[in-house]
Amino acid sequence: MQYKAIIFDLDGVLVFTDKYHYLAWKKLADRLGIDFTEKDNDRLRGVSREESFDIILEKYQGDPIPEDKKKEYLEEKNDIYRESLGEMTKDDVTDEVRKTLLGLREAGYRLAIGSSSKNTAYILERCELTDAFDKVADGTMITRSKPDPEVFLKAAQFLGENPSDCLVVEDADAGITAAHAAGMDAVAIGAAGSGRADYNISSFKELLDILCE
């Protein structure tokens, strides 16, 4: 096999929580008098919570916000988001995703998560997906978010694999950049980052065609 391990981003690849993020950010943006649209929300994919807030504040026209107040706003946003995540169930992960993960494991690949989300463990638990992965690297374990490669390098370290033996599956341009910076090949699912990815797929099950021929 060309690769020994597969590292997956979470949001937009295995589960889809964009709507929950959008509604939480929208509520906060409305309070601050900021026009925030779903198109604006697309810019936040693969970006840390702190950097996401900085992007939202590009449209802010009020008085400067102190750093301690920014932290309060971020905690408020995450509380709203986590409350909505409580509605997630195993049905939020498709049969296609579960069968593909099982097929990759049966083919001998080790599987890991590499996500900037600090809610990764909670989401995996809600969706009954925790046991599908050998290791998890997430936003609680890193100081630099994508496009920095830290989270992917940490996932490879946890797996005990060389970065060059790992393949990353991503849906965001920042994630493709991070994978390559880590010395890993990357699969782009959907349009984001597809121009620079090593493989491009439109459906999750196509991973089996790439990796299990």
C-alpha cells in the first residue's frame, strides 16, 4: 500500500455542522450589529474559533473590543454551538461514511482524526463514531490551526507513522495547505482545495476506489 494511515478532517468530511456554526455565529454577529451571511460562513471552514471571530469582525464598525471581552464572546458562541450539537445523533453520519471507514480498516489502514475543532470528542460521541478511529488529534491539543500542519503532524505522531505514509482527507483549502505542509498527500472532497489536491473525489465512498484497488 502507498499509505499506512488515513487522517480525516471532521466537519464537512465525516459530519456536517456548518449550519450549527452559522446559527451560533449569526446570533453573535447580530448582537454586534454585523451583517453575517452563509457566504461569509464559508470563509470560516477549517479555521479556528479565534480566527473565525477575527474574520467576522472585519465588518464590525463599533468601538474596539477588548481581548477579555472577545474571549467572553467566543465562549458565548461555543455555548450556543454546543447546545445545538446536543441534537446530533448517529443518524448524522451516513451509512456511506460508516461503510467506507469499515472498508478502509478491513484493508489494513489505520484511521485518525485531524481537526481544529475543540468539540471533536463531543461530536464523535454524539454520532457514535469514536470507536471508528485509532487516534484523535483536535483543537484542544494544538496552538496553531490550519493552514498550519500541527494537527496533522500530531495525528501522525499519535499513530506512530511517518507523515509521508499518511493521506489526509479534507474539504477546505486551508486543510489541503496544511496537509502538504506536513509532507502528506491530500484528498479533496468537493470543490474546496481541489486544484491543489493529489486526489479529488465527489463522494466519500470513492476513497475505496483510490485506496483499495
